[in-house]
Amino acid sequence: MKVVAAVVGVIILAIVIAVVAVPRFTGGGSNEGEVTNAEGSGLEIDRGDGANSDADRDPPKIRIDDEALARLEAELEAAEPYQGKTAEERLAAAWEWVNANRDPNNPYNELEAKLLSLWDVMLDGEQQSALWLMNASLIEFEMTRALDADGDGIVSDEEMQAFRESGVAQLNGMEHPYLVERLDTDGDGELSQEETMAVMALMSDQGAFAGAIERARVDKWDTNNDGVLSDSEREEGQAGGGDHLKDMIEQQITALEEAGTFDGEDGEARRAEVMAAIEAQLGDEGSEQMRQINEMMIAQELMEAMRVENMDQQAIQAEMMASMPTPPDYTSFDADGEPGFSETEQAAFDTAMADYQQKIQDFTADATSNYMRAQFEHAAGQSDANGDGRMTPDEWDARLDMLLAERDQRLFRQSYDIDGDGSVGQTELTNFIDWHRAGSLRADSNYDGTVDARDLEFMMINYQRQGG
């Protein structure tokens, strides 16, 4: 039934949004203060790499009797230097599209160009390190800050309306013409389910999320902590890969239930039909589509930890799902009760479905805009240092520094606090040094895909910061 296809489309899109969503946040840093030099998006902030950015902070507390730290310092002195790379062409191409398609006075042009440069990386299907994803997540911070288009420190209703109408509010990009033009292979002006899944293929283990996926694999599956994934560890990890996806589908189904999608006498039958249609569209557990989605789900925890913004999303996401428009009931259009649909009945249903699709688009734009406003207010509640109810540029900059430090420590503990006691001890630091000497990806502490001296620097900063 078409109604089933519509509901399934919403669920699959929700899965994609949950994993891709707002491109999240930046890690141990790239070169010369440009966060995205490692396969980046052109985002720039006043911050260098992990080591240099701490030059003007209070020096960390050094433990003179820490033998593991002494070994780390010796390893750093003997390490080869590191290098980075830029991605200016991507941003230039994005600006070309914006200049050709947007009003030059639109205050969100720069933000949209940065978003397009991120999507360009996804569409190319080139393998990226986890650092790219960390850098890309800066866009969430920038989008929140950009709501204040006139720079007066607050967000007005007029600014919210302008933000919504700009199209930038469609965070997942699946409705953006830049993405549609690149992936609409059948030329109908829309992305079909098959074309949407092609996006997943481009972004998965051979594309923009490749580095995050591979890092999540080794962190989660290296159960003996030797820094290497054995065949048995990989097989065991892959065997449990579908659990997260199943949980997410159940969550989406529950949200649709709460929204009344499956109300009525035939509600259970329609629920079962939707579940069957999801399984049919995703394929069986061994299908390529299922493998791609499972790979994305493996890295979801790491991707979430890479975010900078610290507002709790769960409550607002649940509220958004509960208010999602309900698709039309296919059976209610069977006016004569006869088997099959007449042309008149089918035409009425098609009209209702078109109206539903428009409601979904409007809902996405509204929900995203409201989410960003809530995030702005959350930021003001935490970082309005002088209490005047407005966010100044200095307060935004201070907030970014705070969020970066929080994020660095969060990732540091997630990757290296093996025993889960809340800190990284000497034994765990020794493990890191052994991984670094062996060239294991687990020693890539700044997530740039290369095990080099920068990882030693970044590890040293975060290890010492624990006692500060």
C-alpha cells in the first residue's frame, strides 16, 4: 500500500537523520587554525591543533613521578613530524552554487555554502578520517549562532522565520536541490528510496563516515586490547551489528504509535504491515543495504560523542516525533467498499498523499528551526557571562572553547578509559603507547586517520588535564 510506503519512507529517513543529522563536531584539531584542513569543509575557528591551542591556557598539572607519562614524552620527542591538507576547492564550488541560486543579501549564504561543502564530501564517496566528521560537526555550533542574523545577541521571531524560509533549516539535506541535483538519477526531481540508500552507500565504509566507522569498530571489537582486530573479533562484532538498528526502528514505530498512526481497529494490522515493508525495503540481514546501515549504527555512539553542543536532545526529539504528521489511511478512501480502488478513489488518495508529503516537509523545517532556537536559548543559559540576556561574540567564542575542551575530554575517556573508572590511568596510558608504536588506529587520539606525533601531543594534553 502507498500509505505503508510513505510511513516506511519517514522511518528510513529518521534513521538516516539520526545517524547523519546535523553534521557533528570537531576533534583534536587540524593545522594552522583551520579546523577542516584534514579533508575539511572550509569551516574556520580561532583554534589550532590540540597542542598549540592550549598555549595560552593555564599549564596542566605534571606528575613528575609518572613513569608512563615520561615514556610518552620520550616517544613524542622521537616521533616523525605530521602534515595536513586543505579542501578549499569544495568550499569554492559550494559558493559558486550559492552565488548562482541565492539572493546576495541572504544572511545565511555563508552558512549554506559550508553545508554544501560538507555534502560535497559525502557525495564524492571518498574515504575520510573521523577528524572530518568531528570538524564537520562544527556546523551545528555555527547554525545555532547564525540564528542571530542581525548580531544583537538574541533571536527574534522575524529571524526565525527568515531562517526557516532560507532552506538551511532542512538539516539532513535530503530535500536540498544541491543534493537532489547530484543524486536524482532518474531525473524526476525527487530522491526515491533507492536513491536515498545510494547516499548511505556513498557515506558508509568507503565514504565520509569511513574513518568514524573503522575507529568505532576497533574501539568496540578489540576485546583483548592488543590494538588489532582479529578475524574472530571482527566476526563477533559484526554478528551483533543489527541490534542497534532494530532498537531504533522500534523507537520510531513507538513514536508513530504515540502519534496515532496505528489507531483504529486495523491498527495492529497496519503496524505489522509497516514492519514487513521496512524489512522488505532494507533487505535481509545479509543484504548490502542492511550492512551499510549497520555500519553507520556501529559508529553512532562515537559520532554522538564528537558533538560539541551539549544540550540534551532526547526530550526534544521525542516531542518532535510525537508531533509528526499522520499519513492518510489508505482504507478510508475506499468509499464503495468494493475490492480494489476506482480511479476516483485512487485520485483522492493520491491528493491526500501529496498533501501529507508537503506537511512532512513543513514539519521538518519547523521542527528543525525550533530545535535550533532551543539550542540558542540553551547556549545563552550557559554562556551569557554578564547576564544581560544577550550573547556577544566574545561569549560565543568562550563557549566554543568550553565545548571543545568538554568534547576532547569526553572522547579521551570514551576511547582510553578501558576499565570504566572515570579516568585514564598509567596502565591505560601504557596501552596507548604500545598501540602507538604498533601503528594501531586505537592510538589515533585526534582521529585524523594517521598515527603520528600529533596523537602523542594530544594524548599528553588530555592525560595531564585530568589532574588539573
